[in-house]
Amino acid sequence: MDTTQETIVKLATHPNIVGIKCTDGNVGKAAYVCANTDPAQFTVMSGSADAFVPFLSVGAQGCIPGFGNVAPRILCELF
């Protein structure tokens, strides 16, 4: 199920929702969410290693990739 960027921004205002792992690779959606949420209150993370750098360039704060289970130290050093 694809969640719209507007819905994500609305959900970001809920006190129990503190972030999102975006697995669709949609950098435009990530940019919109980053621009319309407070990074101190809501974290946007890439869910794909392929989208990690593009997501960072639009304001995302990190990545939760599959390879993190294989090489967690490397991922922690990047963070």
C-alpha cells in the first residue's frame, strides 16, 4: 500500500509516530515530507541502500537497509 506524502505529513503530527522508513525509493516524496515536518520531531529514513544518498540530499536523516544486518558496524559509522 502506497501512502501519500500528504498523509505521511498528517501522521507526523501524532505524538506516537516519530518517523518513517520509506521503502519506495521516491526521492520526491521524501523531499516533500522532509520539507513539511520538523526533523526534531519526525525522522525520515531511506529503506533502500540505493536511495540512501539521494534521500540524504533532500533532508532524510538516515537509512535502514537490509545490509545493516550483515554489516551493522559500517552502517553505525555512517550514521
